[in-house]
Amino acid sequence: MPPPAPPLTLAIGMFDGIHLGHQAVLRAAAASARRHPDGIAACLTFHPHTAHLLHPRRAPLLLCTPEQNRVQITTCGITRIHTLPFTPALAATPPADFLTLLKKTFPTLTEIVVGANFTFGKNRAGNADTLPALAAAIHCTTRIIPPVEWEGAVISSTRIRAAVEAGHLPAAAAMLGRPFALAGQIIHGRAIARTQGYPTANLRPRLPIRPAPGVYAAHLHLPDGPRPGPAFVPDPADPAQAHFGDIVEIHLPGLTRDLYHLQTEITFTRRLRSYIPFSTPAAAATQLAQDTAQALEG
């Protein structure tokens, strides 16, 4: 007779950005799974973001790519990540039927872990209050994790998104538990900064979210570790900056090797200044020297 399948603890949520509130849910699920010698800690998320289907005109910009989220999720002790396609049929599923679907999909499911603001099922009729009784009907226990607050308000992806878009990177980092990062590929640019003595690496981000236009203290993550320098985020609405295109530039003092085609991240520490048009190359070089010095201060 084969041994019984290991019990599964499942954290459920949208998990955009894996901020401190998400981390509390994920770590709680991992801790619950460890109570069983062979327990499995997993998470269930959805794609696309539920708002893209339910409220497409108000759908938020995502904070992280799936790959970035995956790294943060596994750091919390989760060993299996499941993504459920969020379709019109799923959105129309009553809460009890959704849990029945979960049990069919995950037969060894024994515990569900969610945040206190979790909603599910048709018209978001299911929530953290109704979940325990519905879960009991499929022979599952539940853990409801209280919200995590920062500066007197609940941490949310919405708050972090607003902080990033306003250029308040220390606030975003405080709620994320790490600096905000843009992931993408290093591509060829126009080499204008190189002529001024400050060559830059040009990152084309995979997601459309950006910090507010300006210059930031930042790090480019290389195979041998992160390197600091000033990063420039252009304003796409400013005709004077149109030549920058859809890239973020970062200057890494002393770095001369070829980075083209590298898949990597830029992490942002703090905003140094807004965009300044320069009348001469000498003025640009002077300002870039000041930016570099400030960025290297940490």
C-alpha cells in the first residue's frame, strides 16, 4: 500500500510585488507546512491580474514580473507556485464552488492561508469571514493573517505603486522590505552620455511602471554583484526627452565591459533630482559628476 500523499498548505492571493503583507501570508503558510514532517508549502496566484478582467480601464500597473515575484515567494519558504488562469468563467464561480475546484485540483489540500482582506468568488462574495466555514466543508482548516501596517496604514500594492510613481523610493522600499527594482534587458543606446565621459548601460524594462522622471541613486545587478551609480528615468510626455525612448539609463563609474543583452535589474534607492536641460556638454558633464558622487554615497 503506497504511503499517503503529503499534506498541502496553500497561500492564496494576487501577490503583486510580494510586499511585507504578502510575505507575512507566505511565511505563515511555510510555517504551517513545517508542522508536518512531509508537509508542502505552496501558493496560488492568478494571471492575468484580476482587475485586468474585471475592471480593465482601472487595471493597475504591475510592480514585478512573474520571475521577480517567483524569487521573492521562494525566499519566504514556499516550494511550489501555482498560477491559475483568471477567466470570465472563474470570475463567475460562486465561493463554495471555487473551494470545491481547489480541492479537486489539490486533493491533499489541508490548510488555506490568506490575508485579512482576501476576497474570492463571484462578485467577491467570499471573504476572510466566510472562508473558514466554506473551507471546513471541503475538510480544510484556515489561517487568516492580519494586515501589516507602515506609518499607520495597511501596506498594499496600491500604496507602493503610488510611492514608486511619485519617486518616493524609500517609502516603497519600507513597504516592500527591499528596494524597488525594474527588470529588463541591456540594449544599445545612442551613446550620447559616452561622448560626455559618462557612458551608461541602457535597460529596457519589461513592465511599464516607472519611478517619477528624474535621476536616482541606484544599482545595476551584474553577475558578480550590484554596482552603484546614477540612473536616469526619462519623462515620455516631455518632447525634449523623447530621444531617450523606453529605457532607463545608469552610469557605472569605472565599468568598461560589454553588458549588451544582459537580463538584469536596476534597484532604486532614492531620487536625487528632476530632469534638467543642459545648454552645453560641459554643463551636462558637471551635473553628471555631481549625480555620480551623490549616487555613490549610498
